[in-house]
Amino acid sequence: MERPSRRKQFLDITSRQFTITKIKMEPTFTGKSLEQKIAALTISGDPQDPFDRQKRILGWNQSKLQSEVCLLLGAGGLGTSVAMGLARLGVGKLILLDKDCVEVSNLNRQVLFNWEDVGKPKVLQAEAKIRREHHTNKDMIIEAYNMCALENWQKIVELSAQVTVIFNMIDVGDYFDAAVQSLCMARNIPLIQGGTFCQQITIDLFRQEHACFLCCSDTIKNESVERLLPSKILSESDLLWLPKNKNPIGQSNCYLCVMCSMMMVARYSSLLINDPDVELNGRFIMTVNSGESFQFNLENTDTCAFCRDKYGPLPPKEEVITEAVPEEAVAQETVVSEQAVATDETKVESQDISQVEAASEQKE
Ligand SMILES: [Zn+2]
């Protein structure tokens, strides 16, 4: 079938149907709240309000967004776009932390920087750029900390007392990620992480009482976990002792970083507005060049030291009740199996008693 031209394709709001040349299709975005979404298009807003258009989104909660305090660890490929996205959404406060200076090799994807920023501290340049170009919520407060997260862990602990979410975008390895997860558990706040690899982006949303980072990791050694437990993490002064991953130099570009960052911001805002049509699972993966995406929930593990420390042991799983197999039938099955092997006439693969009995009858 010939692909319809995009110019001939339009959405007819009144009849609520897509019309594509001669083909009429039901909207693909049908959800429980479609009627309400369409009704929301007719509300009168305030043209002087920069957030007028997003307030029309069903369930949107601008005042909640404006009370959010977001701690962004890292102001690089993901951090710059996440900061820009959050500023444009109108959050109440942005706290940026990074130790690096802008390098020429950052310019392909770190959207807040340009040639004149090279050699200068990332957070300070990012802060200045956001104030100048993305300060949509005039009341938004921005703080920037030009420091090493590992050396200044106690500063992060102190900042975390006021924040409502942490975006972890510092790439020093799984042990640091585990430490940030533990901090979020200690503070009862969500953690959002993102990653890009080749043409794939992954976004993890770790919420309280769901699977945590450590539930999904098998690379963290137990002796480090002991010091990183949610009940202990607030008292660590620095994390310089953490083992670091030896990651090779990453391969990344503008569209991978921006898409990953915007999906991080989108999932965070979905969490806040609680859209009934959005299923929000722990892990979202998208292959960017094919557009394929899927999401699934991460599973709590019984052995996770963080979850045990925070929530106690998992409740016992519901027992699966299986019918006891009568000894007589087991004996018959054994006889039948032996006969089947011996004569090669009958294959008994099922453990179902009735089949065993039926097979047994045939034999007899
Ligand atoms: Zn866990």
C-alpha cells in the first residue's frame, strides 16, 4: 500500500478521526481520558502565562512542578539537556553539580555550551546560559556547585535534604550510582538515570518501594554495599574510596543525548502528573534509529541489601498449591516410561497423571 503523504494527513478534532486521503482511521491515542483531553482543548487560558499550553494537558499540575527541587548530578551530555528541559517546564529550583570544564569534544551534544565556553567550568556556564535563555519560570532558583561529587559527598547529602528528585548523570561507575540510589532511599525521593549506548537510550526510574538500582545490579561487591546502606549513607563524608569502573570513551551525539534527556524529563513529569493513560514502568529502552521502544518493570530481589535495610525482608511469596501425585501413579509412570524406552513405541513426556494412566492403559 502506498504511504499517504503527510500533507494530506490531518487530525479532525470535531469528528475525532484521522483522515488520511480516503482511509478513515480511529485515533491511535485512544485512552480512558480521550474525551477529557479533547474537552481540555477548548478551555480559555492566559496568553500572558508562559505555561499556558502545558497547563491544558489533562492532569497537568503546574503548581506541583513549581514546588519541585531538582538536583542534577552532572552537567554534560545528559545534564545540560535535562537542565534546559526542567527549566522550560518551570520547576521551582534547579541545583547543578559538576567538576569539569567545557572541552571542545563536548560541543557536539552538550547543548548549553559553545566555543566561548571552552575551558570554563561547566556548571557556571550552564547556570549562566539557563538564566539568560531558559528562565521561563521567573521565580525559579538556580544554584551551581563546581565540585567533585566523590570528594564532596557530604555536600550532596546536605543538598539532598531539600530536594524532591535526583537526576544522576555522573559517569563514574556502578558504585557511585549505588551510593546515589541509597541516598534517594534514605531521603524517600525518586532517582532518574539515563544512558546512551550506540543507537540505544535507556531510562531508569527508581521509586520508593519499587525495585532499586542494587536489585538490578550484580557488579557491586558486598563489602562496599555495607558502607553504602540507606541507614549509613548520610554519614559518609566522601566517596573517594569507591571502586571506579574503567569505562572507555563513550560514543554519542546530539540526538541521542537530547532524546535520552527529554525522555528522562518526560518520565519525571509523568510521575508528577500521574497521567492515567501512561504506564510508567521502571525501565524504558528505545532504539533511536528504528524508533522501537519498550518498557518493563524491574524486579525486587530477595537478596538486595538496600531494600532489606530500608524496608525489611520481602514478604513470603504466595505458595503455589500443587496436587500431590499418588504414589501408585508415580509407580505406574515409572513402569510406563521404562516400557516406552524399551519398546520405543510410546513417548511419555507429560507428567500429567491422566495421560500417564491413559498410556498405561494402552500398554496393558
Ligand atoms: Zn533493592
